[in-house]
Amino acid sequence: MHTLLESLRLENSGVPIYIQLREQILRNLGAGVLARGDQMPTMREVAVALKIDLNTVRHAYDELERMGAITLVRGRGSFVAQPPPAISVREQAKQIDSLAKQTLATAVAAGIDPVALADRIKALARQEE
Amino acid sequence: MHTLLESLRLENSGVPIYIQLREQILRNLGAGVLARGDQMPTMREVAVALKIDLNTVRHAYDELERMGAITLVRGRGSFVAQPPPAISVREQAKQIDSLAKQTLATAVAAGIDPVALADRIKALARQEE
DNA sequence: TGTAGTGTACTAGTCAATGCATACACTACT
DNA sequence: AGTAGTGTATGCATTGACTAGTACACTACA
């Protein structure tokens, strides 16, 4: 439960918060971070951890319930129902390719050397491990 | 020009339309679909093709211009931007760091391996030389 | 029985996104 | 000079997102 909660990150990307939440929770469930029947972080825990409103978390959880990924039990909590399948290696490669292209275009637009940028990304990623 | 226009797709994902547009256009630019100096599809063409409002397209184009990816010329059209003037090494290092952090955050939020992303950026950059 | 912890729900307010309509201003061409 | 085609801009309306606050209803446990 801590694992899932800790992996949640909100970006200031203009994407609605409940959508970011929904996507990240789905991805984590697909990756097997929680098993079927496991309890999810409570809505209040997520709200506090991410400093967002309870109703926003609820909105994301509602959608996850609607798609069958979790079940909500009043007074007891939320539980993993039918985790989505993990994304395929091919799909993941597509997402990497897509973000890489966006980032390349952004770097070029800013007059930044993409290779230097890539090196910096790697260095920062290693720092955070 | 047709290629870029034809590749644009809107999803009913809850992600604001202008953000989907911005990301897809950046992705196409990163993929080399248009070269520097090439004309972009006009805002009206995009609006008609996607059945969205002109102002929504404009919003996306404004952001692309703001980040230096395209230039807007009144009465003539929109064009893939030329590279910006070279900046100082120190300033570039700062911008690299900033963009790297932002990209890392995006990758993490999307569940993308930053090292794989960095490798892909390098590969794409080399392809375009 | 009472309480803590959980989901559920409502109202009100603010801000953002989108669409629509319209018109202006510039460019390039005839 | 006129026109088509392009970007630019404004105001208004509607809908959606988010927040805050508050309170209700259920569950499980002591």
C-alpha cells in the first residue's frame, strides 16, 4: 500500500489531476504493485499525500471502480478487483518513442543539445535511485 | 504538411484538446515529419480537420511558438522554427538541467524508464544528423 | 454502545477549457 | 486596388475541474 502511494506523482502538465491519478494507479496495478483483493490506499491518505481534495481522489477512484479495477466498500476501504494487464513491451517502447520525440523537439526548439540532455536525464535518474 | 495534419488524432481521454494537439505536433516534429522552415498546417485547416474551434488550435500553436518550436507569421502562416541563436555554455547547462528534470518527472509519472528514454532520445538525435 | 476509520454526497465558489461569432490586420497575388 | 488566405483578438456562454467545508452512512473493533 505504501508502495503504490509513494509512486504517485502529479505533474503540472495541464492534464486533470483525477486523470493523472487514474492512469498512474492503473499502471501500478498492471505492474502488480498490489494483488487482487489487496487494500488500496484510502482516499483520504491519497488526498493528504498529494495535497489534493478528497473529492478529486474520489473522482479517480470512482472511475477505477467503474472500469472494474477496484471495488469500493463503504466503511471498509477500496480493494483491488481486476487489475488491468501489464502493458506490453511493445506498448512501452511506443510510449518511450513518443516521449523521446516530444522531448527531442522541445530540446531542439530550445537550442539544447539532445545528447547532452539525454546524458543529464540519465545522471539525474541515477541520483534518484 | 498533409502528413502532419493526417496524423493528428483527438482522444476522448479527458486530456485538454490543446494539450493533445501540442504533444502530437511536438512528437511529429521530433520524428522529423517536417523540416525546419516548412509550413505547418494552418490553424483553420487543423480546426476543420479535427472539428474543433479555431481558438483551441490557436492555443496549442501559441504554446508551440512560446517554446520556440514554431513561428507564426500573420498573413502568411505558421512554420517550423529555425534553431534559436546559440546561448552561452553556462546558460545552456542551466536549460539542459531544467529540461532534464522536467522530462524525468514526466517519464516517472508515465512509468517510463528514464534511461531507456535517454537512449531513445540519443538514437533519434543521431538519426536526424 | 461508542468510536475511529472508511466511503458517500452535497453545496458553493473559482478558475480553466471549449465553442461560437465576429471582425480586424497583415501578406501575397492578380 | 481588390481579394483570398493567413494570423490575431475579443466577448460571451457553457461545461468541466478543483477546492473547501461539512456531514451522513456504514464497518469493525474495543
